[in-house]
Amino acid sequence: MKVFDVAIIGSGPAGASAAFELSKNGITTVIIEKETLPRYKTCGGGLVHRGRKNIPFDISSVVEKEFHEVDTYFSNTNIKLTTKRDKPIISMIMRDAFDNLIVEKAKKNGVTLLQNHKVTDITFGEIQTLHTSDGDIQAKFIIAADGALSPIAKMAGWKETRTVIPALEYEIEVPLADFARLSKNVRFDIDAIPYGYAWCFPKKNHLSVGVCVLIKTKQKIDLKKHYAEYLKVLGITEITSEDAHGFMIPVSPRTDTFFQKNVFLIGDSAGFADPVLAEGISNAILSGVLAAQSIIEGKLDPVRSSELYHEKLENSILTEIKSGVILSKIFYTKRILRNFIAKKYGPFLSNAMTDIFMGVRTYPKDYKAAIRKKIKEIIFN
């Protein structure tokens, strides 16, 4: 049985990016995927610029549309914010083609891809033995890139400490007139669903329309009902094709560790999606690269690689997400204050959020001081 340096479970952007980074540096790597690529993956498919610019190769072949302009509406108000950039703010992708492209790039560097292999159990030790539906595989390290549910994290002993929120996405085809009208811009509608937002993402010949709740609440929220109401907001009265997908998004990171038993957690398995808008691809890619770099720089030593990974996370993803978690609660629960600020400082608010999408700024670390400053400006000006 061949022993790999690293076994990556899952072939999404996180796992595939980790594999690509490892393979550039001569680390023997296998991707274990339970399905056959390319495979459909539920996702709005909006790749923001900060994620795209971190991909070390051209992805234009799988980009369906690019948008330099984004519209944000605040439901039940007359507030509409629009931002523009010279570079595309959001690039529209379908995850089957996007994920497969990164995997193919990794394979060209020597990464082994094992498809139709579902991990059923793991025997931990100095070398880990992954028991799969199609035989055993051994590796020194495991990278869990198996998404929000992450069976690998459970097998390695992690308890659930992330905040996981529900989302509902529909890939829909509409009459040509509606598609022409709705395919000009990306659209977000804040408060189209309680404690969350709705989106309309135009793809090549169809729309991705969905709703998600960003704050965990005891209130039961009917996502299907709010999706149906959002279609009315969009002026859609006829749908020629509709494909529904429900999924969960972790919008806060795990609170204990991201490495144990020689297993690294990356992407959604770690809880690295943006807490304000639940955008997960950017940090999935980044965390995959950081885990790979930690293994490389740690020279395959578990203790040093773990230390490096946590250091790299604290200096990048975690700092931003921790601020984002608090800001998300304020944004979605203090609606009167938020709308007041949005009305008075709309361009500032939308440009700041777009700058985060573009990767030129992060969420403010001292969010309390930033909010107090804006409130004082509102009151005294």
C-alpha cells in the first residue's frame, strides 16, 4: 500500500487548492473524493475578487459572467446602494467546472485523485489509515476539506462549536425578457428574509436565486416562503425550469483547534465562511493554501506544522472572522440603526463592503470604536 505525505478529503476549492500548493513543493498528495468529477455542488457560485486573485492560474475558462457593479437593496426602505469597480467584483462560476479545473491543475503537478472513494473510518497513529469504500489509503497528514458536515472532523474527535446557518438556493430558468432584465447586475436584498438576505446571481443562461439566514435564532423561519416572496420582488411570475438545493453554511469558526490527530481542518469544515454574507470560497482557498504551506514549512513535522497553521490563521482569517461575527449580529439585528447609517453613509458603507470583496481591506478590528464614531457623526452632524 502506498503511503502519501498528505491525504485530502474533498475536492472543492479548499482541498483542491491545498493539493495544488503541496504538489508544487514535492509533497506526495492524494485527493479522496466520494463522487465522480465533475459533480454538481450546491453554491450560489459568486466568486468575489479577493478569492479569484489568490488563485495562481487563469480561471477565465470556467467564468460564466463577470460583474463590475453590485446593487444592494434594503427591504421595506427606499435605500439602494450601488458600487462599481474597474476589476470584476464578482465572477459567476458553476462549481462543477470550477472545482474540476483546480483539481486538474493539481493532477498535472502529480497529485493522485481517487474518485468514488467514501471514507468510512480512520485508524489514527504515526501514519493514518483511511478506510474507504474502495480500499485503504495511508498518509502522514489528513486535510479535512469535506465541507460543512465534515464527517472527517467527527471521526477525529471534534465536537460542534461552529454556528451553522441554513440557506436555500434555486437554479432557475426564466423567460428571455426577465433574464435580460435581471442579468445586468448582481443583486443582494438585505432583510428579504429575517436576519439575512436574498440574492440574485445571473449565470450564463439562468439565475441563481436564494435566501439565507445569518443569525442563529429560535424563531422558525420558512425559507421556501421567503424565496417565493422574493420572486415577486424580482418581478418573476413564470419559471420554465427550477432546481432547488438546501444547504448549511458555518459562519463562525471552531472555538477549540484546527489541528489534532494529524488532521487539519480547512474551509467549511473549520467554519471559515464570511460571517456577514456567508461567502465561503475565498477563505476556503486561502485556508487550503495556509494548511499546505504549514506542512511544507514545518517539514512534515506534526508539532511544528500545527503551530505554523494556527499562527497563519491568527494572522489572517481568524482576525477578520472574529470581527465579522460581531458585525454580522449588529448588521442583522440592529436594523433601525443599520438602516439609519446606510441612509446617511450609504456610499461609505457599500464601498467599504466592496473593498472587503476586492481584498483591499478587512473588517475593522475595533468595531465598537468604528460604530461609536459613525453614531456620533450622525447625531452631531
